[in-house]
Amino acid sequence: MKQFTLALVLLFSVLAIAQEEKKPEIFPYKRPQLLVGKTVKIRPLTDEEIEKEKGYANFFENEDMDVYHEVGRFKSDPKSLENKVFKVVSSDPKFPGILKLEAEDGEVIYYWLKENYPKYYYFEVEGGLDVPKDFYCDYFDTGVENDDLIFLSADGLEDYALVLLRSGGTFETMEKDVVMLTMEIPSKENMGLTVIFDNGAKLELPNKPLIVSRKGNDRRSVSIEIVSNEYKKLFSENRIVSVLLGGKKESSENDISPEGAEKIRGVITCGIAKLEAREQSKK
């Protein structure tokens, strides 16, 4: 009996560790070709997605882009795709976002991956998606970068998160170039920021001022300048789990999804590398 109990404990421990170590899915963004050759499983839609969207978006039954098992405008019946497994066999040469998928039984369908619509990305990639080191730099697609100046912004992360690269006079650190993470979250608090990471670490700034957002009086904006080596290590090696304003959790937006947190971590890491490369080039 003791051996049976011990076996159960070990089994549940292994399952718990496997669940904890499951990596978040990476949205390919501007590089849909990274999926070619990968086996993907189409995740089930949530109840909320079914209620709002009616079905899966952007799946087609042929190259003429006829909607696959259509149940609404450009939407496919959830039952027709849920948990189905496909191999991504090719990406269209002219329109790389259009991917050809083939099932084991020979069925061929097409999926249009749109870089600005991660909410319509449904793939669970077998073994995870391998991305090159500069992958997250793709998100820095607005601003200026030359020998004298860098001012780049990366959105396309969570709906309320923005990462900036800013050279020269910054808000808090006048003499250094910085990576800046800015977030706007529902709150009516005026002071205090706590950032909780997936390794259990907490960044607590009780005297951090919170600014009323331009989006309304019920939201607050807060920025963190990632300058010190401690901050660089913390934000580049760990994913943010929650952001609390005034020590309170007032909205689902206080919690960041693993997928969104991985994007934020990756973009910050790219930003740090960019600024370090600029500094080295000046020596």
C-alpha cells in the first residue's frame, strides 16, 4: 500500500512539473514560414470565443479561399477543426501568411496567418516553435534608429503594454539610454507598483507615481525604465505574471497571459541587446 501511495505521489509530482514547464505558444508574427515543417494541433475555442466569434477564423478549404465548414462570415464550424492535427507543408511564395496544412488522412486545407491578429492564432506546435535570436526585434517597427538617435516603439504585445527604446534624456535617468516598459491598467490608485514574475520574484515600488491614462480616469499608466543590471536580468530572464497598482488586483488585465508575457520578455531582451550593441559601437 505504501509503495502504491508513493507511486501516486511521484506520478502527480511529474505531472505537476511537466505542466509548470510547458512553454507558452509563440505567435509567429511576421515570420509565418517558421511553421513550415511543424506539426500543429488546433486548440479548442473557449466559450467566450464561440459566443463572440461563432467559430475559427481564416481557415479555407482550397486555394480559392472558400471558407472551411462555414458557419458565419469567414468563420469555420468549431466542431470541424477542434483538436485536429496537421502538418504545415508550405507557405505561399507571394503571400507567406497563407499556409498549406495536410492531415494524416490526406485532407488539405489552408490557413491565413495575419500578423496583426494573434487572437486568431489557434495552433499548439508540437515541440514548440523555434525562433531565431532576433525574432522579437520584429516588434520594434515604429520610430527612428540611426547613429545619433534611437527612438523605437514595440506594440502588438498585450493590448495595454508598450516597450520603448529611447536614447538621451529619459524621464528618470537623464544620462543613459533605456528600455522602457509602459502599461495602462484599470485602476483608480495614485501610487504604488508591484510586478510579480514567474520565478516568484517581486519588484515592489510603493512610491511609484501612477498617471491617469489618456484612455480615461479609471485607468492608470505606469512606466518602468530598465537600466540597472538587476532590472535587465530580472526582466530579460523571467516572465511577468501580474502587475498590481496600489497593491490591488482590480481587473483581469492585472494578470498577463504566458504568451503575452513571453512576448514582453523577448522584446525587452532585444531592446537591451540593441542598446548594448550601440554602446559597443561607440567605443
